[in-house]
Amino acid sequence: MTRISVVTGASAGIGRAVARRLAARGDAVALLARGEEGLEAAAEEVRRAGGTALPIPVDVADHAAVDAAADQVEKELGPIDLWVNDAFSSVFAPFLEIGMDEFTRTTEVTYLGYVYGTRAALSRMIPRDRGVVVQIGSALAYRGIPLQSAYCGAKHAIQGFTESVRVELLHDKRNVHVTMVQMPAVNTPQFRWVLSRLPRNAQPVPPIYQPDLAARAVEFAADHPKRREYWVGGSTALTLAANAVAPGLLDRYLARSGYDSQQTPDPRPEDQPANLWSPADGPGGQDFGAHGDFGDEAKNRSLQMWASQHHGLLAGVAGGLLAGAAWAALRR
């Protein structure tokens, strides 16, 4: 039976990689995004991978449009089994250099876009009592960093919103699940088209991971959605642990390092596109694909992610080793 999956932000970056990954396992994939060039290219990749593609141009900040897209998916493909929220926008600048209209727009896309997508999915899944929603999160859902106040605020909001919805589903004993995947810095094209007022090119904070790794994590979460969230990458685990234990120390560390670590040595081009208000891959624009410019240093494997996905196995092995050591000690 073919699974019906929806991916927002599917025209580039993690969303694009997730769409390919789901197609490779035979899903019919509805791709939601604004950029027509990226959408069509993503749809072609889905078809080449063996899946059925349904590209739908939509701005996730428009609730009615998102709901209409969900209707279209169910009419043309069938009942939605999986909804992946990934669409986002951002502004790289100190808080006082971000216009309030820009802050509002980032919040509408990055936070409310998830709210609208989750509502569209759950309103259809709950009556059938089956389905999964995966929220693409970030270490920044727990730990704010400088120069990304709008994005960090939105990711924190998604975290709280998702927890609330998850508990409601548990209370009602629904067979519908919402899980979140907290990502590290990922080599996506966003750094080519994010609205930036930084003097130098924006970059992900190292260590950097490939979007293909992120896509594998999303697929695993979709197939094991009873787990409340997953962490991807050792840097994510270390950041969240440090923030829980010594947030003030982390404040001071980020105050010293957070500006330089988010910029390359190269000056930012004056003509760099910005996709906050309109897609950089709109008509006549460029297809940016899944990968960014940092492939030479990006990792495609994570021991931490494997351990996170197999913690039961590791606990069993550790328990067995302890039991064996105890038995050996008793026989002495």
C-alpha cells in the first residue's frame, strides 16, 4: 500500500532531501513550497527515485492555502499518512537591525507555518485515527544564539506548541503521533538566499552535516513516531546538555564566538538574493537543490544519531555487560 506523504519546504535543503528519501521507499509525495523552479526540480527527483510527485505552490504562512493544499493532496493522491513540516525563513542580523515586518514574516512562516500544517494534517488524521506529523526542529529550539533572534524564537515556539499538541493526543488516546527531530547545522542552500545584514557571508556553525543525514533521521522518526523527539548530531546533544547544565556559561561563550562562527571570511555580495518576501527560486530563478556550499566539511554520518535511534539496544547491551561482570565477580 502506497503511503501518502506531504513535505513543506520541499523545494530545497532538508525538505528536498526528505522528499527524495520518502520517494525512494515508494511514497507518493506532495511537495509544498513557494519556488516554482525548485518545486518542479524536486518533483522530477521524486519521480526518478520511484515515487509519485504532486508539486503544489503554496505559502505556508497562508492558513487557507495550506488547508486547500491538504484537500488537493487527499483528492489526487489519497488520505495523508505523513506530514513533515520543514518550511522556514530567517533573517541574519542583530535584533535591532531586523525590521518588525521582517520579524513578523519570519514568525509567520517558520512558526505559524508549522501550526497551519499541523492543523491541516491532524484535522484529517484524527477522524481516521492514524497518521504521523514530523516537525523539523533544531538545537536552536532549546538554545538561542546571536544574529538569529527571529528564527530562534520561532523554533522555541514550535517546541512548546508541539509538546502541547502531543499531550492532547495522549490524553485522547489517539493513534496519531507528533514527533520532533532536532537538527544540527546543516549544509543547505539557505545561506545563499537568506536575508542577511551581516558584513560577511552567513554560514552554519560547525560541525556541519549533510541534508541526506537529516533526511534519514526524519524517515526513522516517521517510522518510530512514539518517541517524543530525536536529536541529530553530537553537536546538538552537547549544546542541549550544556544549556541544561550551564546556560549562563553558554551565554558568555556564544557572546564571544557566536558572531564569527556564523560568518565566512568572504564579504557578503551586495546582490545576494533574499527569499523572505518572495522565493529566490521563483519563475526564471535558480533551482538551489538540497545541498549548500559547505560540502567539503559536511558530515554524512553521526554516531550520536545511530545511538539515539538504537538506545534500547545499547541499554540492553550495557545491561548484559553489567550482568556478566556481576556474575563473574560472584564466581571469584
